[in-house]
Amino acid sequence: EAIARSTEACLALPVPMVATIVGEGGSGGAVALASAERVLMLEHAVYSVISPEGCASILWRTAEKASDAAEAMKVTAQHLIKLGVIDRIVGEPSGGAHRDPAAAARALVAVIGEELDNLAGKDPAELRRQREERFLRIGSL
């Protein structure tokens, strides 16, 4: 119920919403993030509604098949942009965001700013319509 209420609240916001996946998003809360007008993702992050270990445990009754589950789930930024789940991949510093958090933060600030500038001044009803259409398109590609 909490996930449904969060998603409903996000879809109804009268202001622009930009969600960013910066590490590992592997729970039902990921659904609410998908309701933003723009969903950004660091290039080495992963994003899904269940962890690969959890998925493997359900499908094969063992977490040892987590790598098989991860491949089937398409949890990487490169897969998810092709599937239309995310809108933009944000590059990370060499070696990953954890190697240079300040550089990673600067990259995110710049991209979030661009996305918010693109959404600025839109009518709240138009924002909600775009957000809902985007959310409903997920999985239809």
C-alpha cells in the first residue's frame, strides 16, 4: 500500500520531478521513482523492483543464480535506457562515482539542472499528463 500511495503522490505533483538512481535501486520503492518526468541514472548504478538475489531465490530457489537473474532483468543503465525505463545516463568519473564523489555530484548537478530547465514553466496539468504518459509507457517498448 505504501508503494502505491507514494506512486500516486508522485504522479499528482504539480511541480517538475526529476528522479536520480545513484547506486542500487532494488526494491518496490523503485516504482515510485519511475513516476518522475525524467529518470536519470549513473552509468554504473543498477535499478529494479527486486534485487537479482531476490529474483533468483524466487525463480530458482537459490540466490546463487543472481548473475543469471541480473542479466535477465536488464538492471543496468545501458539496458534500461533502451527499454525506456530511464531517460538519461549520467557519466561517472573514471573508476566509478565512489572514487570521486565530488566530480560525480558536479555531473549530477549539471544534468539535473538541464532537465529542470527543460521542464520549467510548464503548466501543472501538463506536467501531470506527461508524467502519467511516461509512466504508462514503461514496458511497452
